Amino acid sequence: MRLRDNYFAEIEEAASRALVAGGYGGPGALSERNLVDVSKYFGFTIVRAQDLPPSVRSISDLRHRTIYVPQRNAAGGMRPSRSVLAQTLGHFALGHSEPADIAAYVRQRVESNYFGGALLAPESAAVKVLADAKAREDISVEDLSEMFYIS
């Protein structure tokens, strides 16, 4: 990550393609409808389940192409559910397979988390927001968080 200055152009591009396929028009937060459509783009149906164990963030049923995530009220709101879903989709968007070792596992986690962030805070929209804020000398992480509905 240091060598790349924490920027993964190929993952930003993968997220951008998914956003287009999901009908995202910007400039703000990715809607629930867009997120469902992005999931469909990757061939998955989303099921919100109330009976998942509290320790489970998501379950991917590859045979039936279904991703189970906790029901919104069970996950503490929509934000956690959105990020979990976006990160889970990252594994499929980036073609991850079973990791051979811990290094591959960590790399895949970093990449899927990055994809999730790139999906929820699209680069083109986020850069515009930050450039405008910089010009006004009024950059606030909280403003970015609120605009894209992310933590």
C-alpha cells in the first residue's frame, strides 16, 4: 500500500464499471437500489436475513448466487450492511479465489475493503467534493462521510 501511495487504479476502475452498471448517477451516496443493481451486475441476489448469528457479516451462497446479510435492524442500521455488502462484492468483482496463504488472504481483504470504499464513495464524485472543499479552504472528513453515507 505504501508503494502505491494507498491508490489502486485498477480497483477504482472496477468499482467505476460496477457503478455504471448499477445506474449510479452521483454526486452523493449510492442508493439501496444502485447497490442491489450492482449485485445483479455480478450475478448475485441480496437476501437480508434476521436469523444470522451476530458474528456473521455476510454469507455467500455461490451455488445459488445469493449473498445473505443481516437485516438492517439486526446490523445496527443501514451503514454497516452497505459496507459489508460492498466489501463482499469486492471479492467477486476482483476475481478472488481461495487464498493459498496468509499473505494472499490479507491482500484479498485489503483489496475487497478498498473496492467497498470505492463503491460507496465513488472516486469521481469524492474528488469533486474534496476539490471544491479545498478551494474554499473548508475540508471536512465529516462532510464527506455525510455526503456518501459512510463511516
